[in-house]
Amino acid sequence: MRVCVIGTGHVGLVTAVALAHLGHEVVGLDSDPERVATLRAGRAPFFEPGLDHLLAAGLASGRVAFTDDAAAAVPGAEVCFICVGTPPKASGQASLVAVERATRAVAHHATGPAVVVEKSTVPAGTAWRITRTIANERPELAGLLHVASNPEFLREGRAIEDTLSPDRILVGVEDAWAAARLRELYRPLTEQGYPYFETTIATAEIAKHACNAFLAMKISFANALARICEAAGADVTDVTAVMGADPRINPHFLAAGLGYGGFCFPKDVQAFERLAGELGYDFALLRAVAAANDDALHAVFAKIEHALWNLEDKRIALLGVAFKPDTDDVRFSPALRLAELLLAAGAEVVAYDPAALPNALAEQPALRSAPDPYAAAAGAHCVVLCTEWGELARLDLARLRAAVAYPILIDARNLLDPDEVVAAGFTVHGVGRPPREAAPPVEAFRREVDGTAVGAARMRLR
Ligand code: UDX
């Protein structure tokens, strides 16, 4: 099928190359000519495992192409995906300006029947707006352009896998023609047995909100538990392991830490809460989810402050600035927010991240950066582990210990084995688990004991 994907951000680009991989002919349309040039040269504008490979394959086979010209991309497309950004406004509502622009471009350039699919995460009711916009722009096309909703569930860092081996495909449609076109589009996946949900548009839009809000709620539940565990001397990682053994709960998305970030959860929880309000329901639960998320971040900040007494004149090594591992994305990154709180409190922050440093420095120029974790830790009064990159899980703790000024490690993601960290000579503070004091170095301990009256008495006894 001929497909047009409008917007080549994370969702759009992954959708474009994945559909090309499935055998469709795809044109990616983006208003940014520089981005189009980068894509035509075979370079992905952001880091996503497997994306470069699919992009190269799509370009080589001629099944994927990119343009900034809607007049070249839209005519002839049977399906037009709208994958443009919906950034939050100051009010917390999603800004839908780009969605309207994309709709108008489709309406302006469409030549035949097509399905116009909203794939950006949008508030329920947006499909109706898209339909109205088409009717206003080109009333003669009103019966030819069929609006549908096809929310994506891809996670950054696993976007290709999530798209080509999806848990489910969700399609909201209101008419048989659009339903048939979208079934045909996804046939290569449904033939492999991936579940396909066909619902009304409103149901699809709400289902997408519900999934993200529920996952965010699980994380906030774990973070709230962490606070209680700290007060009770319990270990939240064990508590959530016990909970997760119940298949009704499952162990996923129960990791306490710095809280959730990224471009989806924070804005989607807020947008869903606002939407519920507009629809007449006070979704207080979602406000509590967002508040627990903020609280998780501030609790880690308080832990660092408590460990260091004053933050002025202190150097802090921040390991990981991406909002999660395997991405260079720092949008709404809790790690970056923590860095900003530390900087505002007068600390010097030296960050290391395997992929996200350029983006972090662009957003926060006061941050210093280091080429590896050990250079970041050089002379540091505290090491804070903020993102659970595999590389950081395999840190050489002895080397890290040798680099720091003070052996204090805040494991804000409960990534490391506390026994190993303590054995390397660090005092470690995790999240929702009791702090562990570093064992004093053995030689120093012996000297200390032998210098005392007890030591002298022992010597005599020997
Ligand atoms: C999310 C949804 O998972 C995806 O289905 C949707 O399409 C887009 O939003 P993404 O934003 O890529 O995907 O990240 P995700 O892996 O869900 O993680 C979100 C945040 O939650 C990260 O900051 C992560 O560190 C945090 N998180 C996740 C926790 O703090 N604890 C957990 O147990 C899981």
C-alpha cells in the first residue's frame, strides 16, 4: 500500500521504516528540510537501536523516501499517518497546532480516497476535530477522507521491536472502508498472530490514555512504597518482587527510583487528568500519581543533601542523564531535573551518559560533562546513579572508589548490588531500602584497634 507518514520524530520515523520493512511504499513528510536531508543520507536524527539498519534497508529498496513537500507526499497515499508532536502547553493540555497543520496539508493535497490516521498521542475528541478541519478545508473531500485512530505503544529504546512484534495493534475506526484499509495495512503482522483490536475512535483514544496512565500509576505506587519502606526499614525491591509474583499484578513497571520521565508519561498523565476534568470527571488519582512522581525526585535530592550536609562547594558525579537507558532523549528526564536542582543548590555537577550528553548539555549548559564514569567521579563528593544503562550496571567499583573524594554512592535506580558497592568501600543509599555504611578499610581498621588499649591488651595476650 502507499503510505504517507507526516512527522519524522520518534513515532513517525519508526512507523515509516517499519511499514516499509513490512512491504509498503512509504513517504515520510517533515517540514524541517535539514531533517529530511539527514534522513535521505541514511542517518537517523536520534538514537534508537535497530533504526539505522531499517532506515538503510528502506532507502536501498526504494520503499521509503523522505520529503518536505506535502504536494509530493500526500497525493496517491491510501493511508496518511499524522505523527507530529503534541507538546504540553503551560496549562498542561497538549498543543494540537501541529496536528491541525498536518490535517490541513492532507486536506489540501489529497487526490483520492484515503484514511487519515491520528497516531500522535492526542486527547480524546481529536479525531472529530480532524474530520471537521477536513470538512472546512475541502468540503468536497468529506466523503473521501476517512478519519481513524491508531495509537502507538512503542517504547523508546525498543521502538522497532515494539512496532514489529507488538503486544497489540489498536485501531479505532468508524466506517467499513477505513477498517478494511487498515486491516490490509497490518496484515503482515496479524498473519503472524499479533492481536488486533478494532474499536470505535473514542475507545481507541481513551485506551491509549488508560495504558500510559496505568503504567505511570504502577511506578508511582512503587515510589510511594519506597518512602514507606525507608521509614519502616524494609526493602522496596523485595516488596515489589513479592507483589510481582502475583500474576494479577506482574513485576513490570514496579521499579522505584527517580520517577518516570520522557516525552510520554509526564505529559500524558497530565493531559488525561485535564481531559477527564473537561469531560466532567475529577480524576484525583492521576493528580496523586503525578505528585508521587515529583516526590520521588525530591526524596533523592534530599538524600544527597543529607549525605553531603551543604551542597555548596561539593562536586557531584551524575551517571546517566537520559530519561531511561538505551535512548539519547533527555526530555522530562528526572536525571536532568535532579542535576538542575543540584546546580541551583550550588553544587558542581559532572555528568556522564553513554548517549545523551549532547542533548543534556544543549538543555542545561551549566552541566559539566566527562567522557567516562571514572572521569566524572574524579574528585567527586558523591556519585549519583540516575539511569540504569547496562554499562553502568557493570561499573568497575574499585576504580570508581579510587577516583572519588568521598565514598558516597546514591543508587537512585537500585541498579547495583549493595553488597558489592559496600565491599568496594562505598556507603550506598538506594531508594526504598536501608542505607549501607562502607566497611572501614581493613588495614586502617587494624591499625586503629592496635592503637587502642584493647589492641595493646590483645598483643600482650598473644
Ligand atoms: C512509554 C510507554 O511505555 C509506551 O507504551 C508509550 O507508547 C510511550 O510511553 P517510553 O516513554 O519510551 O514509553 O518509556 P518507558 O519505558 O515506558 O519508561 C517511562 C519512564 O518510566 C522512564 O523514565 C523510566 O525510567 C520510568 N520507569 C519505568 C520507572 O521509573 N520504573 C519502572 O518500573 C519502569
